[in-house]
Amino acid sequence: MKSTPWWKEAVIYQIYPRSFYDSNGDGEGDLAGITSHLSYVRELGVDAIWLSPFYTSPNKDGGYDVANPRDVDPRFGDLEDFKALIMSAHNFNLRVLADIVPNHFSDQHEWFQSALKAGRGSPERNRFHFYDANPDGTPPNNWISLFGGPSWTQVDDGQFYLHLFDSSQPDLNWDNPDVHADFETTLRFWLDLGVDGFRIDVAHGLVKEDIGKDHPDPSGLSNALRLDVEMETEARNALLESVPYFDRQGVHEIYRKWRKIFDSYGNRDVMAVAEAWVHPPLNATRYVRADELHQVFNFDLLTAPFNRNFLFDVITRSIEHNATVNALPTWALSNHDSPRVASRIGDLESQALALFVFALPGSAYVFAGQELGLPDGQLDDSDRQDPSFIRSHGAIKGRDGARVPLPWSGDEPPFGFTTGKPWLPINQSWSVLTVESEKSDSNSVLNLYRSAIALRTEFLAGSGEIKWLESPLHGSNQGQLLGFKRGKITVYMNLSDKDCALDFDGQVIISSNSSSIDSNEKQVIPACSTVWILN
Ligand code: GLC
Ligand code: CA
């Protein structure tokens, strides 16, 4: 019998290479900096790292604008550095996931440069979405870029090309066999170098339909796609179901082909996780059917309020939906595209939620710095680099706050991250959040994460399903406790700002708010915290 694949219930640590550790003093993190700090990652107890892009790139969108998908950008090092990273990671028993960006290339990719030269109607242009202008000179349709502004840019001879993101990120035409062949080469290239799998960027976006048509409400749609814009749920859902460039049936054919490549690596247990923002949520499970990918991100917790019923609903839904295709859910509280969870819902709240999530079935993703309890960095607009800030003329603040480099040690910025000037400034207030200071504080968020991951491995591996518990409380706190039992562990999260006295059997083995526990005998779930009880 085949043993459970490593990724089924893994903890996967997302590294944004530019912000992790700078080995050469140029102010930007790099591959050698990651390699030199893998022991820190190992000590955290995670199973794998996912590296955001480090490929050759003009870096207009944090490296998600790839100019050569089969090489390392000199800012990050070279292929030898990558090989060293893989070898060191594997020696530490850490798997490595690379980020694959199939929706678009950079406009500096040689394909796009030759498409510009080759002119209209050429096979080179057919690898992208080049169209003539409408008779009145306007772009082929009225779609809006996800970073704001039109999703079409005109070239010298008058044709327009499509870019769902920045104008420097021309969308690829997945009806063209060259595109398929090139990505298959790229997948094999990194697999042959030893990667254990991929995170697939904009996995739902590759196939476009109705390019010849205007959308009836492009600005409504563009707002609906922005998580920072409030909108009535039904209106948002109706708009999200009308996107002509997301979640088209054709994308699944692509992943079926890719799955065959992954499986051809036999006992390597190669896995891939899809970034697929789709609606209705059940559609996400199509990406993890048995012959497609292995995981799909569940983004519910990136936006969820710290609210009992809401959390109960989205967690239940994700578990149930994934079960329909025999998959396990994934959980992510932060990533490089969203506000950090500590800033979004609060320090104690985010720790409680993290400890709760670590006990759930499926894989948990941790965005580097989350384990330190980092908030978003406070930035001046003049520091911001995100294309969504630039394209929206500042109306969208963008994602730079979540990408501020990690504080490692010392009392002053840049806290050991670099000997030079960090690419984004690090706030002085982070002196209490450095790895060094948190290591020595037994109540730190870092030590909470380390203990939680270790206990998860010890007590929860392969424990199967959860069983929700009725809220055992009455009176003013009723409805503020969310609990489940899984294997030997009972988990309670107290979402209220009052301690809850509770009768339970067993021993508290971890609490997200340990400073407020006097002793294990006192049967209390502290305010705004999660506890695990060993039965
Ligand atoms: C994904 C990435 C994001 C990037 C976008 C365009 O959503 O996570 O960072 O800007 O794709 O590639
Ligand atoms: Ca560097």
C-alpha cells in the first residue's frame, strides 16, 4: 500500500525571496540568503517551502512578470545558487515548491519582443492576444486590468494586446500549441533540478472566452474582483459569475496534461497547488479532481472576519466541498497579495485563528513573517512599488505592506536583513518582533507556531475528520466558543473578550494566549484565544 503523500497534511512556508534574507548587501533578499537560513525554517517544523518567483524578470510585478522562466534573475543569484538551495532543503527534509506563472510573460520575454517585431497576423503574435483596434480606434473590448486601467495596450502598428494585469505582463494565448510546449518544458526543467512541485499562479485565468465582446458592467466587475472594495454579496456573486476570462472549462484540459507530467516523475510525489479565485466556491474543487492538481487554495480565511458563525461556515464549506472530490482543504491566513492577518484582525485574534487552523485536516500555508506575528509595514506612498498602486494612481494602496523584509536580529532597522538599504523600509517598532528576540521569549508568536506545528505532527497526523462540538456555554458568552474534536485533541477557540470557564476532561497542551493561563488545572479558555486539549 502506498503511504500518505507528504503534501496531504503538510505545513508549507511561503518565502517571498526578495524579502527573506539578503546575502550580499544590495538590499534585496536572494537565493543564497534563503539557503543560509533554512535551519530557521527547519526549526519551525514545516514540511515544505514555496518560493515566490525568482526568475529573470524586470520586476514590474514582484517577479510575477517573467522574462525567462528557466533561469534565475541575477538579483537573486544564479542556477548554481538554486541547486545549492534545493540540495540544502532536501538535506533538511524540506520539500521545495516553485511558482509557475502561466497566464502571462513579461513584455521583456523574447517571445513578446519578437512578436512586436514580426507584426500583425504573424505566428509570433499568435502566442499572445493581439487584436486590431475597433473601427473607432478603441481597444477590442472594455475589460479592465486587475491592477486598474484598461486591460489593452496599443503597440506601434496600432494593434492592441491583452493584459489582465500590468501592461508589462502580456497574457499568453493558450490556444497556441507553442505555449503548451513551452510550459511543459519549464515544468520538466525545474522538476529535473529537483523541485517537488509547483504553486500555479492565476491558475483559473489561462483560457479566455468572448474576447470580441464587451462586458456589460466592466467597472462593477473590476470592483467585484477587488477584495478591498465592499459590495453587497449577491451583487458581487452575480458579477463574479460573469467573468469571461476566469474559470473557463478549457483550463482543466491544461491541468490534465500537466498531471501526466507530474505523475511521470513516479515516486517523487510531485504536487501542484492552484491559485484559483473562482465563483461559486464549489468550482474550486474542479481543479483538484483525481486527474488534475493536488490542492487548490482556499482564500476564505484571507478575508474572513473574526466571527464565530462566519468561520464555522467557511471551514465547514471548504471541508465538505473538497470531500466531494476526495481532496483535503488548504488553509491560508496571509500571503504576499493580502494584508497580513495580524493587521487585518488583530494580534491575539490572528494567533487564536492560526492555532485553530493548525488542527484542521488538510494543508496549512504560512507566509514568512506570519510566524513572528508581523503586521503590515507602515510605508510612505513614495516607498510603494506595487503596480496596482502605480496604475490606480494611488487609489489602491497595494500589497507592499505585506512584503516588507523580515526582521532577524538587533535593535535597529534593517534588523539584520541586509547590510545595505532594504528595498522597503522596516519600521523601528519591529525591534520586538525579530527572530532573535522572539526565540528567547517563551510566550512569543514564534514559539507558539513552533509548538503548534510540533504538536500537530505529534498528535494530529492522519487523524481524519473533525467533529464539531456544540457550544457548551450559556449566558453572555454563548455563541462565542467554537470547538471541535479531532483524534485525541479537542480544540476550542474563544472569540469573545472574556475568559470562559469550561468543564473539560484532559490537559491543555497549548494555548494561543498562554500568558493569561495561570495553571492547567484552572479550566478556562482565555479571552480571544484557542486551546488544544489532549483527551
Ligand atoms: C497572482 C500573484 C500576484 C501577481 C498576479 C499576477 O495573483 O499572486 O502577486 O501580481 O498573480 O501574476
Ligand atoms: Ca541580495
